[in-house]
Amino acid sequence: MSQSSLSPVSRYARLAGREIHWVEWGGADAPAVIAWHGLARTGRDMDELALHLAGAGFRVICPDTIGRGLSQWSPVPAQEYRLAFYARLADALCEHLGLERVHWVGTSMGGAIGTVCAGGMFEPRMKARIASLVLNDNAPALAPAAIERIRAYAGNPPAFDTVCELEAFFRTVYKPYGWLSDAQWRRLTETSTRRLPDGRVTPHYDPAMVQQFAGPGDDYLIWSHYDAIDVPVLCLRGVDSDLVLPETIQEMRQRGPGERGALTVIEVPGCGHAPALNVPEQVEPIEAFIRAAGG
């Protein structure tokens, strides 16, 4: 593996009518992994996982969801900040890159996108593409109290005079991620910061993305999609997670991939919602799972 293939390459394309940004790691001909971030985050959250998997011989694609990071903000948020449209973007990304088979790793929202893609009910072509699915503290039903907590801070992002003040905020709100080094906290901050017209800094996403929680129905109640999955699934659950409850994990074991013996659950100590996927104890089981699934 050359040193250049272990460095991220930034790319853009117009997908489903919107400009989408992603970062790629690894060789272009290597088995592909899509690593999709959480609700208010960016693809750069996947740097440690991507570096590890690229070093292990995989091509890793880390998108910024529409309305996050360097991807375009939606002009019609009520319609496009939804799992169905995110699945459409994923399908368009795979078409653009010529990916016929991919392994999917998704944190929180990224896991929900992977679930609806692997189920194939929104985008049938994605069902045939996804070879395995890793859910990082995500499930087909989420605790309502935790959703309210996330909506409260994500829908009203604070603004600060300095980047260091924003970093202190991130260290507080994302404490459940578990251990991060000082350098990782700094990178998390610098890759998810935008400056407002008044000069202050704020998290790098469109606050309107929380309209996903205001639309008809519960966009994250996706049992029917989960039940339709016929590939291996690995669920990493933060031991202290308030979003993925133990009783939900038990139901996952009894239906869909769980009923068919295709579900593996790993409880991650020292984390809540959601493990940062930045230490060997978290990334190595993901690599082993992908390899066992044919990666």
C-alpha cells in the first residue's frame, strides 16, 4: 500500500441534482466500503476507521450528507432531509463511482441510511449492492427521549467568538463518543466549523436538517426495512447509549437478520451515543466482520 493511498482525496459530484462532497481513501481497485457519518457530523469523522481500512487493503468512501460539511445545502429541506432522499444520493454515488458491491459502515443516521439501502425498499438497486452492514449505535427504532435531546441541540446550533470555544462545546456535547486524543478533538472541530457573517463560528451543517423529525411519520422507525435485509449485520452499541435501548437490541435479535442468524452485536464499553470508531478496539472488529462477509 503506497503512502499516497493512505491519504484522503477530496472529491465532488452532482448527484440527484445536488453537489455532494466525499473523501476517498485507499486504492481505486480495492474492495469498497462506504462509511457514512451521523446526523450533525461530516465524513471526516471516519478518518481513523478509513485510515485503518485503507491500510488493510480497502477503498473507503466517506460522504458528507447533503446539508453537512462541504456538501450543498438543500433548497427544499422538508423533502430532501429525509432517509428516502439520502438513499437516493447513496444510489447516485454508487452509480457515479461504478460500485457494484460495497460494505456499509454507518454511525447513527449513517446506519439508518444503510438500513434503508440494504432493505431495498427506497432504492432497489442498493439492496443488490450492499454486501454487509455495520450499524454504529443505530437501530430500526430509536429512543424518543434521545431523539428530542439531539433535535434540541442540533436544531439550534450555538455560535462562538472563537474556534477554541466551539471545540469546548464539542468536547461536552460529544463526550459520549468516548476517548479522543487532543489532536482528534481539534480535527473534529476544524473539519466541522463554519464562520457566520458576523464572524462567529458554528457547527458546519444546515440547521434545517432537523426538519427530518418534523415531517409525517417517524422517519427513523424503519423495522420494515430492517426485516428486508438479507446480508450480515454488525451492531456496535455504546454501553451507555440513550438512543439504542437494550430492549430494541433484543427485538433486533428476534426479527430480520437476527432471526436468520445474521446479526452480531458488540457492546462498546466507555461510550454512549456513539462510539467514535477511532481506537483499535472499535475498528478491528469492523475489519474482521467485513472480511468474514466477503470483503
